[in-house]
Amino acid sequence: MRAIQHLRRAIAKHALRAVAPAAVARGHHLMRRSMTVSRHAHIAAFSSAAAPAQQFKIERSASLKEVQFKTSGATKVEVHVRPSLMEHIEVSVHGTASPDAFRVEEASASLLQIAEDDLTALAGAPVHVDLAVPMMLGLQLSLVSGDVHFHDKIEGDVRVSTGAGNIDVHKVRGMKLHLSTNDGTIRVHNLLEGDAISLSAKQIECKKIMAKFADVKITKSPVALDSSFGAMYVAQAVVNSVATGALRIGNIHGALDIKSQDATLIQVASVNGSLAIEDVGDNCDIDVHYDSLHHVTDGEHASNLSCGGQIQLSIEPSMEAQLELHAEEIATDGCKFAAFDLDQLEDDYAIATGTLAAQAAPASTSASSGKINLSGAKDSAMTTSFFSSSSDADDNEDAGESRGHEIPTIFAHACSGKISVTQLNWMEKIRRKHQTRSV
């Protein structure tokens, strides 16, 4: 009986210590106007799950537009962001001995700040912060050190910066998205969608990106790291890379400009739009497949490729294209040209120019066969409301009709290597690739 009474007194004492300071301490940090903060202490005497060291809710006012979360010390913090159907922000902190690890301040009616205050990690345990936010609320995270995880689907403008840590995203949608890590990897498992998207990391693995403008920076790492994008649906995307690994892009729908230094390989599995690649190193290879090219400004190339290694080009047989090739050696075996000229200027330098003739697709592989009109899908891919207004789409259509007779140009320069050109559809290219691997 005495043991039970002693246990009850200990639990009550613990609860008072957890709740009472929250009610009276730090009065100048409490919300003003319509904001209210409530703290909750959860005691699970007979549970193995540890209660949060700090937990609070912040009611969302009609004027609140953005929440900022910031760490300032050397303690590593792992942040998990989850969507909430409720109209309040909820914060739970684990792995610290302090009940006042973070303070809440109202910088303005539209801006709420959650900043590190008295954060000390328990021995051998990382600090975890669970942040639940309502939909369509701007979010800015600034970490000195730590990983950031976005779970499920987050909607709203997002800006994340971590000095050392990874950024892991399931699906984020907003007008402006910015993800940056000085020493880590950005992984997007599903989708990034926005008007303007910027990414910066030593390594990026992104399944899909949809944007009017995308700015991607891949920074240098002591070891070679490969980066990849499964699909890019953009009006314009720019990739600047100083990484020494490979860069692989599955599909590009739109205009893509890649500038790199000392990459080992740049591969684009499908181009529907325009493409520019320039690597200033000595050993970079380029491998590109073209499904369709959009004519750009008069006098400019629809695709411009330059590297120090080998260049492999495969072109959809039904596509017409002007070719201008510069390399030590040029191979066009099996290609059908309306006109072609090859000049071997020196033993190790050749120039080839010509016009690839469009070939009729077999009936079984017609672009309009089956349930989906692939040709029509390609033509309309960049005229959706995501990329342009209806008036813009009409202007693009009129412009396309006025220059329909113009043939896009592919310029390729392999400074110290060979250029190989084949006419293959994307299915045949995949088949040959798998055959080569199996052998």
C-alpha cells in the first residue's frame, strides 16, 4: 500500500513540474493577438513510449502566412514535417532534458517563429522534432545540423536550409520551393511541384519535378556521387554541377540547360523540347535520346552538346533533324539522310553535316495506336495551364504553324572522342540496352 501511495505522489509531482512552468514562465514569448499556445504533458507510467520533453500547439489565425523553425547551436536536430487537417501547428520535441528547448515568438501578424532556446540532447540520443502543419501554410526551416523529412503531401511555399544533413521528401507542392544542404543529399520519392523550384546539394535523387522554372545546383564532394531525375516537366530548367559522378535524367519535357565540370556521364533517356549540355572536363561522356525537338530562336540550335569524351545520340526515326557534328571520329551507320557531308579535316578531327530523313513508323508502333495518342500527348505536353495561359498556348500554336517547315538542329562536339548516331525509337533503345546487359 505504501509503495502504491509513493508511486501516485511521484506521478503527481512529475505532472506539476511539467505543467506549472509552462503556465507562468517566459511570459514575453507567449502569443499576442489571436494566437494562443498550449502545452501538454503526457505521462505514461506503464508504457515504454517516452513522452515528449516539450509539446505545444499554436492556434492558426486568419492572418498567419508563414512559420519559421530555426536551430542555432551545434546540437543535431532531426525534423519530421507532417500535414495536419487541423487549424493549428503542433510541435513535439523528443531527446532533450529541457522542457523549454524551443521558444515561440510572433514576429508579425503573418509570421510565427519557433527558435532554439535551451536545447541539450540526452546522452547518446538525437533530438527529434515532430512538426504538424495545416495545408497552404508557408514553412521555413533553418538548421545548423540535422536531417529534414517531409511526410505524405505538404502544400505551401517551403524553404529548407541545413548546414549538414539530408532532406527527404515524399511530395511537396507550392508556388516557391527551395531545398538546400551544404553537406548532404536531397531525395524526392514522389514529386516536387511549383512555379519556381531551387535545389542545392552534393547529391540529388528526384523522381519527378514539375515547374515553370527549376534551378538545380549539384555541389562538389570528396567522392564521386551520382545524381538522377526520373522526369522533369518544366518550361525552363538549369542544372549547374561540379560533382564528379554521373547525372542521369529519365525524361525532359521542356527546355533543359546543363553545365558541368568533370562529370563522368550525362545521360538523358528522352528529350521532348530542347537540350543543352556542356561539360568542361576531359572525360565526360554524353548519351541522349531524342523523341522530339522544339524549334528555338532563329540561328540557335535546338540541342547543343559539348564534352571531352564520347557522345552517343539516338533519334526517333519519325523525327527530322539537322545534324552538325564535330569529333575525332563520326559514325552514322544505319541512318537515312536526305543530305549528308563528311569532311575528315585531320587524322583526329572530322566534321559532318546533314539532314536526317523522317521514316514512317510501322503500323504496330504508330503514335496513335492503342488508347493513347502519343504524338498528340507530346504536342500538348507544354501547353497545359501549368506552364502557360490559354492565350500563350494559342500564340505558341500560331508560331508553330508559321515555322512548321523549319527543321531543328542538333549540334554536338566531342573534343577528344567519337560521336555515334542511330535512328531508334525509345522502345528499341531500351531493348538493345537490356540485351547488352544480359550479354
